[in-house]
Amino acid sequence: MSPVQIIAIVLGVGVTLVAVSLFVRTIVGFVAKFRLGQPATGRTDEPGARTLTLLREFLAHNRMARKPMVAVAHWFVMLGFLLLTTTLATAYGQLFNPHFALPLIGHWPPYIWLAELFGWGTLIGIIALIVLRQRLHPRTHDRESRFWGSTFWQAYVVEFVILGVGLCIVALRGLEYALGKATGAEWADFVHFPTTGWIGNFFDGMSEGALETTIVLVALVKILISMGWMITIAVTPTMGVAWHRFLAFFNIWFKRHPDGRTSLGELQPIAVGGEPVDFENIEELDEDAALGVGKIEDFTWKGLLDFSTCTECGRCQEQCPAWNTDKPLSPKMMVMNLRNHHHAKAPWLMASEEARDAAGDGTAEAPAAGVTGDGSAAARHGIPLSAVLEAQRELVGATEGDPTIPTGGAVIDPDVLWSCTTCGACVEQCPVDIEHVDMIVDLRRYQTLIESAFPSELGGLFKNLENKQNPWGMSARARMDWAKDLPFEVKVAGADVEDLDEVDYLFWVGCAGAYEDRAKKTTRAVAELLNTAGVSFAVLGDGETCTGDPARRAGNEFLFQMLAQQNVEVLNEVNATKIVVTCAHCFNTIKNEYPQLGGKYQVVHHTQLLNRLVREKKLTPVARPEEADTTGVASTAETVTYHDPCYLGRHNGVYSPPRELLGALPGVEMREMPRSKEKSFCCGAGGARMWMEEKLGNRINVNRTEEALATGADRIAIGCPFCRVMLSDGLTEKQSEGAREEVEVVDVAQMLLAAVRRGGGGTEAEPEVAAPNV
């Protein structure tokens, strides 16, 4: 054994022992830190389905596929990382014997072909990802870069490691071929080195000893790079760009829905100790029970796992409507801040009560001992000073400097928290299934219910919902005003219809559909179309109240429970089974959240039902919908662009029915916006933002309106009254700046009604009514 080999063995084995010990210690630390979180129920049911979901997302890369080129490159790098661990084992063997090959498979052609495929695939893939990161670097794209705010040195380390290991793999293959030729080995041929044999030709003329020494040195470099990476991530547990390689498997397996659906739709109820809070017996809760999240340890263990799994790819940031309109919310950086805070505070949380008492209680009101000095009091009890200081920080509050990357004060700035529209773009785009919306709403819950720290505008919303059961604060007697002058009777459950088994559907009108003048047109259009199609329906009239969606997403779970329980009782009392709704928010709440309270119904959106009626020939659009807005003003418009409501599209996966319905209208040409379907841009009304003034950055609705206008379409079709209000207001603003006056915002149902009316059905056009300022 040569001196070079001896030195290489000592270095390789020594570094490996250090790396493995540190790595194992960090893994144990991860488990301990995640256990600091609250219980998360329903995360281990249907293990078979969960495993299939994991395999699908891992092997098929279906979540990554939203960026096809990135997905292909990442797929080779990811699988290469796993499959090429065998080449690392070979490298260890080569330290002792340069001729070493793995037993049984070392010279087996199928294994060799696979190793060479993924060797080159990993190398080319990482080069592609490096180029991509540099092309999208913030130095040239500023905030438009999805990597803005990511930790670049960590990404560079990972890229260097993969690039270095990939180069070592192909170099070693070439050297093995050259050594085989030099010794006359029978396996030194094209079959065993189909893509790397040519590299071996560069080493022709070298002696056997020189080739052996070179193999030992390159193998050592490969080992040092790999173990250096392991040491780096072991001492940097917040290095998400590296740790997601391990944690993503668990995060995907433990996602909310075993079948692989994104964690959107229903919000999870407030839980204490893993059990949903019973609001009828709220007084039985402990005084210190957290309603929502007020401290990092109030998150569930799944939430803490989410934070550490973030790979900082910025896909969520790239799609976030708040970030795209210059607001301080970046879902990525929010998760990064929470991750860093969790790991920094963990030593304090894991310390014994005696150690905490000796070091201080970790609150701002009673500073910990040693904080103003050298931290020796804390250190003597095994608590780093940084952990004591971190324990004193508020989770939500004023921050110093840039609120996206706080350098002092609280962890999360209130402007970050309240900028969210809960549109779900972040959750939809995340390749490792982080549940951002749940985090934000849980933080809002604590601020609203415990701290009473919420935007002032929400005070009026809560008051109206509590006193009048609708966001506008209008009288329940006005809920049926929309039905005045219709040429047919609109039946009211409990008055005209005792049991809803007597009709096909309960028509849930919604607060906007009953009170907001623009939305009333949609309500009337749907009622007329159902009547024309021979579909019987009834409404609740003044027995209907707000579903509670804005209250819940603003964090007021008490108010949501009150409204929702009242509605469920009414719906069950009239024996509601099938419900059609025009509001995407009502649709989501009744369909996905009322089952949490015992209300299980078949809920359809009006675009789904109307599309089915058209397919079944119960409604026949026979002419171009020239009077879609029922204003009596004829239009020659034929081009339409459709805006996907977030709570219909991303939250519930309803994309095709509205488009099919528009496509069935004669003379209509569809023009998609660049951001559509899963990547659709929010109107700005979700997450109770409908009731809050937009004071930061640019207006989300104007941004979306500009995109719609850029298509050149004459109509912006919508399927939600919230979207109609926001886009109509955005259109008014743009038209005041010179945009085309003939463009209009209309509901899909109104366009269908106009097309059906031209065939002889329906009623006369109604006059335009001025809309209130919402």
C-alpha cells in the first residue's frame, strides 16, 4: 500500500466518522425540535394512499412539472443523488484497492448503464440549474426573481457539491476504463463504458501505478466533497436547500390529504392539544390555552416540519399576488423566518424548567439573566444566549428595517400577515407540500382572538356579521329584493316549500348575490336559467346568513362558528341535500368546511350546473351573447377572457366547466390570460381583503385587470361576485386612464342567459343600477 493510499484512507475515514456523527446528532435534534410542536391529527391515516402519493410526487415529479425544464433537470439530480450513492461506496473501496468494483453488480452492464445515465444526467442537470439560478438572479431581476431573499451561499454550496461529485464520477469511470485497458481486463470495452470510455482515452500512456494513484486521489476528492457537504448541513440545520432532500419525503407523506390533493379548500379548525375546540364549552379550556398561534411552539409538529423542509426555490413567492404588487408578504421568506426562529429558540424550549428559571424566563418584561452581560448565566445551564434572546421575541409585531427579513423586533411583521389573500397560489406551487395558508390563518387567529390586533376595517366587518349576519350590515328583509319583478315564483324554503326534497336544488344566494347590485344580476340570471331549464329550486330567503368565510379567514373563528352552526342547523332543518351557489367563497365553505360541523351536502357551483344543463340540451344558447350585462346596450363583442376565482379554481379544482360553458356560446372566442388555471392571479378579495383597504404597494385588482385588458378581449368573464366587484373597480380605474370603454366585466351566467334569451326565452333586459361603493 502506497503512502498516498495510507494518507487517503486516514483522511477519508476520519472525515467520514466526523461527518456521520454530526449528521446523526442533527437528525436526532430535528426529531426533538419537531416534537416541540402541538399534535397534528389525521396525518397518518390511509398509509397505502399516502405512500402512493409520495411515490407519485417523487418519481413522477408531478408537482415539479409546473416548470418542465426545471423538473427534468431536478429529476436527474434528485434520482442521481440516491442511485449514485453506490459510486460513493465504490470510491471508499478504491481508497484501499484502485481496482475495486462492487460485488456482483460492479461490472454488470445494466447497473453500469444506469450509473452512467444518471452520472451524466446529474452533471448536465446541475449545470442547467446553475445557469437558471444565475439567469434569474436578483442582481438583474430584483424582486421579480423568485430567488430574491433566498440564502445564496447555501445554494452555491449545494451546486458546487453536486457539480464536483458529478465530475468525479465521470472522471473515475474514465480512469477505470484506462486502468482496465492497461491491465488487459476483459471488461474494458464499450459495453461496460458506453459513454465514458472516451474519457479514458485521455489517460493513454500513463503507467498502471500512475493510474492507480490518480484513482485514489479522485476517489478521495469525491469522498471529501461528499462528507464536507454532510458536515456543512449537519452544523446548519436551517439549510433547507440541502435538508429538503431528506425531509421532503416525510413532509409529503404527512400532507393533509392522503390522495395527494393540495392542502387547500377547507381550513382546519382551531385545536388545543390536537383536539378541535368546542366553542359551546369554551369556558372549560385552560386559561393558557392558545387559540391560534402566538408562539412558535403553538404550531403543530407538521408546521415545524414544513418550515425546515422549505428549499427556498421561491415558486410560492413568484406566484404570490401580494409579493407581485410590492407588498411585504413573501410566503418563502415568512417560512424562512419562522424556520430560523424555531431552530434558534429550540434550545430554550428544550431546557429544563430549572435551567430556564436560572437563566431568566425569556420574556421581554423580565429579561433573562446574562442578557445584558456576557450570557454566562444562561451558558452555565446549557442554554445559548442566542436562544434566550430569541425566546424574548414576539412572533408577530413591529420589525426593524425590511419587514420581509426582520433584523430585530418581532419575527413576523403585521403587514406581512395581513397582506395575504389566502388565494392558495403558494400552496399550489410548493413542490414539497408546505401549508402556508394554514400557518397564516393560525397566526391571524391568535392576533384576532387573543390580542385583538387586526386591521381597523375588520372591526366593522365583525360587527356587521355579528349583528346583521352579513358583511354589509343590511337588513335580512332585503335578502329577497333581487327576485322582484321576475316572471316566475321564487320559492322560499320553510314558507313555500316545507321540505327541500320537493325541489331539485337549494339555491344559496349568498350575501353578495342578495345585496350587491352587480352580483344581483348574476343571481337573477341563474334563477332565470334554472327556471328555463325546468330545474326546480328554492331559496332560504331571510333564513340565509353569511357562511362565515370572511370571519374565518380573518382569524375570527368564534364568529365563523356562530354563523356556520346557525346555517347548518337551518340547512339540516329544511333537509337540504343538493345546493347550488354562485359565490366561490360560499361554495368552498359549504362544500368543504360545513362537514366539520355536521353539514354534509352535495354542493355545485353555478357554472358546473349550467354547463351540465347545456350539455344535456336543457339550455340551448342559439345566438351570440350580445347583451351579456343585461343593460339593454347592444355590443358587437365576441372575444372573452375568463378569470379563475381562487376559491373555485385552486381551492377546488374547478377549471373546465366555466370554459366549456363559454365555448358553447355561439360566436365567442376565448383568450386566456398568461396567468390562468393553477397559475391564475388573485383578484385581491380573498382572506377578508375584500373588506380591508389596500394601502401597501400596488392594487392587486388593477394588476389583474391590466392582464385581462392586455388580451384584447371585450369581456372579462367571472364566476364569483367578489371577483366581479374587484375587477369592475379595476376596470373603472383603467378606463379613467384611457382603457377601452366598451370592455365589461360579466358573469358567465349572464352571457349564457343572453345567448338563450335571443332564442326566445328569458325576460326583458333590466335597467342598469348603480353599484354601491364596496
